Amino acid sequence: MKKIVIFTDLDGTLLRADNYSFEEALPAIEEIRKRNIPLVIVSSKTRSEIEVYRKRLSNKDPFVVENGGAIFIPRGYFRPEMLGQYSPVRVGDYDAIVLGASYDELRTVMEELRQRGYRVKGFADLTVREISEITGLDTREAELSKEREFDEVFLIEDMDRKEEILDFIRQRGYQYTTGQFYHIMGGTDKGRAVRILIELYRRAFGEVLTVAIGDSMNDLPMLREVNLPFAVKKINGTHEEAFDAYPEIMKVDGIGPVGWSKAVFDILGRVVDKS
């Protein structure tokens, strides 16, 4: 049987969008843990934020930060010779494959926008209290969300000029994602990071069966890289409308972690239990 690898978004997918809880997914999490199935977190969150959830989940697998800005691989997880072509750098207990632009570069673009009269604010411009109020994060998690390395979260205060702002970002050679918040990043996305990890898992295990679970458009590059892509419902009870254009994405009837759990048990039921 092929080795299964599951890639997952956090906010709105494994975590409820309204309270950041994954309690409703615990039975599925325990099941994949028992079956030794890698669970790779692929999120817009920072390394510091993800480390908190990895600890809560007892997760020891690689993870992707800030919309594909970098891949953090626990040292020894893959053989060193497998990583060589990606020029990993030692960061604490990880081998990090850096894919995105530096945070300083992205902050420069924010400053250039303001100099041109555009009203934008990044997380670096907000206090911890302000971030907590607009995100629902507690104070400690809001602090961790400011520890950005490869992606800046920003707000557009003059929405009538939104397209001008996004066009300027494109012209400067950077990418962005939209959603509850906007993100500016270098020439990378979740899909590129997932593609690298799939190759590494293939080198380690041979052919693998890849799964991804997400809820929004910034998950689309990740979903398009795997064998079995699943979309859970958003907190408002609907699926991402843009996913209608991608019939290969399987829509799960469940909000956030409820849908996530259904997707996992669906995979196990038709792939593992029937083998």
C-alpha cells in the first residue's frame, strides 16, 4: 500500500475560524497518529504560532509557514543527502528550506505604498491588542503572529483603491493572497512548498498517496498538487465559491474541523481499510 501523506491548512480548516479549536477533529487526529500517517501543516501562520499547535497536536512532521515562505523539517526526518539540492539552512532544531522573500523586503513595499498615499497597515504597524481584537487570537498568540519572517499580513483601509494597491504589488514582483486578511509574499505559495515535500516523501517511501485539506483560495495551490484534495465549509456554512471551477476538489459537508474529520475518515475508509 502506498504511504499516505496528509497536508492541512490550519485556520478555518483543522482549526475552527471562530475559536481556533481542533477538538472536533481529535478522533481523526488520533486515528492518523495510530496509523503513523504524516500530518504536514501548511499555513499562513508564523513558525512561532505553528510550533504552539504542533506541541498541542504532538506533531513531529515537517511544516510550511507563511503561505509557503519556508519549509521547516525536523533534523534527521529526511536523510541529509535528500535535502542537498534545496540548500537547507540550520534553524534551531530544523533544516529550513527558504522559498520566500525576506520580511524586510515586504515591509519596504508596505512603506512604498504608504508613501504613494495608499492607506494600508501591516501586522508590524498594529499593536498586539489590535491584532487580538481583529483576529480573535488571545494575547500570546497575537504576539506570536507578529513574529513574521516571509509574509506580511495587511489591511486595506481605502477599499475603493484595492485594485490599485494589488496592482502595485504585482508590478513590484510580489504576490498576494486575499481573504479575511491580505498577505504579501515573494514568488512562492503553498503549492510550491507542498511540491517539494511530496518529492522528499517519494524519495523516502517510494510512491505516496497525497491528500490536502483546505477551505479558502490561498489553499488552492496546495490542493492542486495532491492526489486527493478536499475542501471543508467555511464558518458561514458554505464552501469557497471559486472552488466550483475545480471539480477535482471534493467538498466535504462540515465546517472546519468537522469537515476535516469527515475527510480523514473518508480517506481511511476507502484507501486504508479496503487494502
